[in-house]
Amino acid sequence: MPVAATVAVATPSHPYDILIGTRLLAAADSWRGLPQAAHAVVVSNPTVHALYGAALEAALAPHYARVSRVLLPDGEQHKQWPTLQTIFDHLLDQGCDRRTVLFALGGGVVGDMTGFAAASYMRGVPYVQVPTTLLAQVDSSVGGKTAINHPRGKNMIGAFHQPERVVADLDTLATLPPRELAAGLAEVIKYGPIADAAFLDWLERHVDALVARDADALAHAVRRSCQIKAEVVGADERESGRRAILNFGHTFGHAIEAGLGYGRWLHGEAVGCGMVLAARLSAALGLVDAAFAERLARLVARAGLPVAPPALPAARWLALMRLDKKAEAGEIRFVLVECPGSAVVRAVPDALVARVIAAAGTAADAAPPP
């Protein structure tokens, strides 16, 4: 079996493995040992299914008497109730039961929606994550957080539901558009400042190789990212404590996505900019020096991500960030870098947040590509 690495996710509710390597989609062994069922349902979108759907369905055929598919519209703007109903309609039309296994073939949107459907259908059915984007391989496919968006806030409606397995085939990254690759690098970069200073150093030395899709560099980045996330999730499965540090940059980033309209900036683009703002906020609070914040800004820019925020009114920023899931009693709480490789979650006065945003310029200086 062509697996370069296996990372164990030891959650209290449901431990599972992440398989990382090449030629995994078509390998029958990738799918052995999963829950037995008569029916497997592949959930994907037309773009990804055209590239990888046939290989996955052929590999699943020896393990399931029947394999069907449901294709969702592509894009963050479709991560909502009507699209979720498309999955439920298919499951009901096909007479799927509680033993049916769902396979999420795609990026973060497909993975989140498939996981939420699996958590909800008949009060819970098994599912497998088959992430085909860098962002999904290093972050959203791992940890069991599933959700859809609400017009007022990202990922506000969902459930914790761990997958049976994550199969990260690195070959799928070859067809990823450059903008999507850059978006995934944001979620790779975040692990350095919050959990591993040595990995941050490595990223600075290898970011050009990652942008150029060097196979060895990508394999290391995916493996180390998954190891860090698995350790954090294993210790705090339901985000009651330390797991919140994985949202570094996301309080700002989710506000950007909701404020501009979902899909205008990619999730990773918003998170990349959000990490720069969070690092500068950390410096403004005296947790790190300004040189560290600008070091991170340079790395984010080298990855091809925006470092200046969109021109949203200050009141709009604050209103959106109060809907963040870390907010408590109306106070906005941010993941901050207390030193390279370590993070804390802390409430910050609105006035200081507004000053940091205002000092960052606007997205006219670094807007994402159309």
C-alpha cells in the first residue's frame, strides 16, 4: 500500500487514522477495514469528481455492493441549507440506512457538508474524508468539525462528528489551481506560530518549494500539519480549551468572508490576512515584538496570500467578530501569539482591535486574484 505516513488521531469519542501518501485513491487497501455496509455514497462536486471520482468509485466497488454519488455545486457560497438538503434528498431517494458510509471527495466545503450530513442523517452515519485540496488535507478534514454557513457568520450551524478515516492522496494537489494551493498554505503556516517554532523556521526556508509544488516539501508540510492538529484535537476534541488555538487568524478571517460575501475571498486568503492582523495585535499587546509580526507578514505574502484587509467599516468588523464562536458575554476573544510556537486566547479591547485594522491599510494594496 503506497502510504508515506500514517498519523493517528486519538480522540476520546472515536480514534482514527490519517493516511498520507501518493496513489492512495486507486489503492484497494486504502478502503479496507472501514464499516461494512451495502451502500457507499460519494459526495463531491463536478470539477473534483471529473478528475478523481471514477478512480475512487472503482476502488470502493470491491468493498460495497453499491456505490452512488451526489454532486454539489462548487464554492463557499453554496455551503448552506439548500445544498445540504441535496445530500439528504439523495440519501432518502436511495433508501440509505444507518450503515451507509459517506465519502467526502473534495475540499473543505465538500468535507464540512458531508460530515454535517453524516452527523445528522438518521442521527449519525459513518463517513470518510478524502480531501483533494491542501487546505482540507492539513486542516478541515481532520478533527470532526462539520458545519454550514449562516449569512451572519461562518460555520455557525454544525456538529462534531469524527470520520472513520482520512485518506490524503498527495497526487490530487497536482491539479489544484495556484490560488487554491496558496489558500491551503495559510492553514499550513498557522501551525508554526501557535505550536512549533521549528516548523515556522522550516516554512521560511521552504515556502518557495511549496509554492512550486515540490513533492518532498508538500509531503513534509502535510505530515507535520496533521501531526500537530492530531495532537491538539486528541487533547481537546470539542474545543473546550486548547483546540481554540487552531483558530489563529480565523476571527479576523471569518469576518472578512462574511463581510465581503462568501466566496469573494477564499477561506485561506482570509485566514492568511487574519494571521497577519492577529500577529500585529499580539505585538500591540506586548506579547511578541513587531519584528515577529512583520516576519509572519513576509511569509504570508511569499505564499501568495493577501496581507492587507478589505475596507470594511470598523463597526462592521466588530459586529461580525462578536459572532465568532470564541466570543463570550459579548467580548471578542482572539488567538494571540505569546511567543513563537505558543499561543493564548484572550479578550482584547475593541479600540485596540480597530487601531490594528486601521493601521494595516486596505486590500487595494494586496487584493487576491479574481
